Amino acid sequence: MGLGGYGSGPAERPFGRTRLEAPVQGLGEVDPQHPGGVVTVRRHSGYTTRVRPAGTPPTSQVRLTSVSSTCSTVSRELEEPVSGTAATARTWLLLEQTGPWGAKALTSSHLDPSLGRALEAAARGTGVRIALIRRAGRHADSGVSALRQMYVAHTVPGKVWLHTATVTDPGRLLDLDFAALGRGEPETLRTELGGGPHTGDPLALVCTNGKRDRCCALLGRPLAAELAASGVEGVWEVTHLGGHRFSPTVLVLPHGYAYGRAEAHAVKEVLHGVQEGRIVVEGCRGASAWERPGQAAELAVRRAVGEYAAEALRVVATDGTTPLWAVTVAHTDGRRWLVEVAQGASLPPRPESCGSVLGSPVRMDVTGIRELAAASPAG
């Protein structure tokens, strides 16, 4: 699989798939002659929607009238770009939890909900994002206390690490210094839980939580099972990565790059790349270390200059505010680029998740890249 050619515009190719060439016919067309001004619009994906003209209830009241397709089907057929859509976290904390997961897994799983709320409070504002993980296909929970695997990964370039520990009492996680973990300091994991560096393969976390969105279960679980069955190490199911409409979604640690519309062969290429110290940009949603404008900017620079080394680039400044930013991306060799990123709306309207109202999801469009002149050496 090639490394380049994955742009940030509507011509992006689905990750590991052949792009669908057939256009979506009739979407968004309103017939002024239709009785009452309401027109039924049909798509070949199987959706039937009702579009109301100005002066009628807002678009937040427009709902799908067919359930024959999914949010991921529509997103793929509309070729919605994935760049700049990754969840944001400088540090990921992952705790093994077997059994079923609810929509908010920390408080709606077999984990003690009071502990889940305490963990959410401890992580708030620290840059740490907590998620639950489980082995592919193993969802039974005997209710008996067992040894749990946990991982902590810091994803900021220049300070990337992945550590691991095991616990029998998940309440011990509250002993951790979450602020230190968010800053990229792993010592608290060693002193409190006896953790240390992970020495195995990189982790591939596949979102499979059907209680968040059915696409995550319908598409994510088979992907996780296929990867595990083929002998890929480090595969876990995870509770939530955001972006249901890009299912199957995958987060790869330690570097924290997220991918959408993934297939097994493509995930294997990504993991192989990590082992070689490089990033695959095809299908990449962005690096979780950066806010979404920075995610789009960093990926755009990688494509523009052909730079795939895992920690070669860093977002050092993001100036501006919605809907326009100027993002400075720096290379370890001293080069810098100023990247213009504009926030747009994905049109025509589509569901951001299955069963939701139609909307126009936010997208990050790179409108310009300019290499900055090197600073003059000190005299």
C-alpha cells in the first residue's frame, strides 16, 4: 500500500477500500412544486430523508425515515474527508474491563460506576483520556476479581512512550498523578502500580462499542476479530474513539494516530510502519496530541513534503479562532511551515451517527501551505 496521495478534500480514498465512483443522486434537491413544500429525497444507499424549505422547522428536526443504511455508509459514499477528525488526548489511559459496555462505558459497564465517575473527575483538564479495553471477542464477565491489563501512552512527539501495568483493584488508578501523566511524566505509574515500559508490539485499538453507535459493532468487531485471528499482536477492542461515521475506527499507540474506514490489511501496514518508525498517512484521521486544526495541518505537511518519520513533525503554534487558523508545523531539522486551515461544514447534510438527525459535520480544510524562511543565525 502506498504512503502518499491521501488528500484533505473530497477526493480522499476510503482507508483500504476502492473509492466509490457512483455519485449520490438527488441528495439535497428541493422541488418547489411539491405539495406543502416538503420533498422526499432518495439516495441509492437506502436512506429516505425529508427536506424542509426555509420558514419550516429547523434542520435539527429532519430525521431519517429509513434504517436500511448506516451513518458510515453515507459518509463513505459522500467521500467525507477524515483528516482532522481524531479524538484529542495527549495521554491515553486504557483499562481492561470485560463484559458489556454501555454508551458511557466508564459509568455504564461492569466497572463500578462510582469509580468511573471518580476517574473521569481525576482526568478532567489534565490531557489524559480514559477508555476501557477488552480482548477481541471475549465479552463474558464472570464477576470474579481478576488481573487487569492497563496501558498508558503519551503521544506528543519528542516525548512518546507506552507503559503498562497490571492491577486487580482498578480503584488503584486513583492513586496515579493524572496531571503528571498528561505532561508526559510516567514515574507515577511505576511508583504507584509497579508499571514499566511496554516491550511488545504497538497497540491497535478498534472501536467496537455498539451502544455508542451500531456501526462500531457491525464493522469494528469483525475487524478486531480478523486482526486477532491472523496473529496480530496488540489488538484490543476499545470503548470510544469518536467519529462513528468513519467506522471501523482504529487508534494506534504509542504515537496516537487514528484511522478511519479501516480494513485488516491496511491496519497491518500501519502497525508495520510504526515498528519501522514511520507513519502511514492514507486513511489517517490525525494525531491525538493535536487539536483538530493541528491534526489536519500536520498531515498536510507530511503529504506535501513526503515526510513519514513518526516523530519528525510537531505542531508548535495555532493562531486564530473558528473558522480560520494559521498553524505552524516544525520539523526536527529546523524547517517550518505555516498552514492555513479553515473550518467548513460537510454538505449535503448527513447523520453524524446512526439514528441521529441530519446535520453538517465540521470538517477541516487545508487552504494553503507555505514554508517559512529559516531564522538568521545569531551574529
